[in-house]
Amino acid sequence: MTTPAVIPFEDGEARLDWLGLCDAFEAGHRLPKAEIADKFLYRGDDTLLNRSAWIDGLGLAVKAATIFPGNGASGLPAINGAVNLFSDATGQLEAVVDFHLVTKWKTAGDSLYGARRLARPDSRKILLVGAGTVARSMVEAYGAAFPNAEFTVWNRSPEGAARMAEDIPGLNVAADLEAAVGEADIILTATMAKEPVIRGEWLRPGQHLDLIGAFRPDMREVDDTALQKARIFVDSFETTLDHIGELKIPLASGAIRREDVIADYYSPEAFTRGDDDITILKNGGGAHLDLMCARYIHQAWAG
């Protein structure tokens, strides 16, 4: 019996490339559609998320994630968990991959994969709404595809934005969110908001919005007006429409219709935009993307 690989964060990350991960996502979506199963458990604001995926030809992955927003007050990560990667041929455990490595690269790579299709190629001003771990990863990921981009961060807590700017050379800090949104070509939201922080009246033609933060049925980052003004895309219909408040709430209220959500990653030919279109991608994650990412990491590790 082959001993499973144990892939730690730093050694694993040293072998990875953001554009290479995008290629892995493209290849993964050409395979038979993933079978996925999600299970959420809640205790107040705390969440346990179990995600499993099986893609014929790629293998199986099981990811258990705990999201405890209050951990920050104790200096602990808000998100923890474990990822197991299994062989498609035998079902044997092939690797235990560092959870934070898979989460970082899957989340940021998911957004980058969509932005390379939906954002204007000449985008230069990128606004980060939120100054947490995910926002920091986005600077790395987006920098790979938009090397001349200028990044600005806005955060509810100015101190959080200032700390991020101290750690990332050249990062600007915005004091006025509305003004910063108006100046941006790409807007990335990575918050824990339950009420919209971005208003559609602030948007202008040609912008791309990458909505990352909302993951529960009671969470949203943009208002109805923003959705109504935009061409809406998702990474996966199955993991967003009926599960995440960003779309679940406005679909239920009639603010948007199901046909307003144009496509997911299984229909790449539908990811189009005109120069003046506003585009929105809802990054919902999904176990199939964890599987694609974990397989990419394992292949890079194995050489």
C-alpha cells in the first residue's frame, strides 16, 4: 500500500502557479460534471461545512471546514479544517493536503479564472473590499493576470486596512468606499457582511465585480440594484443559487430571475462581455473546485 503524501503549506505553495491553476480549472470542467454533496451545520455565527466531490477521471475529495468568525479576537484563524484526496481508480487515500493551502488557492484561483474571462483586459485599478486573509491572497492571484494593476483596499475598520497596507508594498488605502468603487475597474468583495456593502448606484459601465465573501443563506455583499445592472455569472449553479444569500434572497423576492444568471464554468463560451457591460461573478466555491485544486497541488508536488 502506497503511503499517502502529506503536503504542507509552504513546501506545497512553492511549486504552484496561479495561471497553471486556471489551466487546471479549465481542464477539470471539460471532464464529466462533478457529483457534489454539501452539508452545513450552524451554531449562531459559527459554521461547519462538509464538502465532497467526485469527478470521473480526476478522483475524489472530502473537505471539512469550520468557520468561526470570533476567532480573530483570540488571534486564531477564522477558518480551519482538513482536505483528503482519493484516487479515482482505487479509492485509496493519495494525499492529505494542508487545508489553508487548498482554501487559499481554490478561492483566489476561482475568482481569477472568472476575471480572466469577464474583466476588461485593460483593467488597472483593483479595489479590495475587506482586508482579511482572502483579500491578501487576491493581490497575489490578480497580480499574475493583471501585472500592471494598482491595488486599493477599503475596510470597515481603518486599522485593518492600514495593517494590510503596511504588509503589502504599493497598496493604497481608501477612506471613502463610494468614491473608491467609482474609480475601480475591478471590485473584489471579501467580507463577512450580512447586508450589502456595495450599492448599484455607485457602479459605472465597464466594471467587473468579484463577489467572494458571502457563503451562507443570510449573507450578501451587493444590493438588488447592482445585480439588476449587471450580467451575472457564477462558478457553479449547484453551489450558489439555492445556498448563498447573494442570489438566493433576490431570486426569492423577484428582484432578479433565474434566467438573469447567465452561466457557470461548465459553459465557458457564455462568459462574454461588451466594453460597457457591468459583470458580476459570484464565487461560491464548491467541493468540485477543491478537488480540482487539490489534484493540481498533488500533481505539482509529485513533479
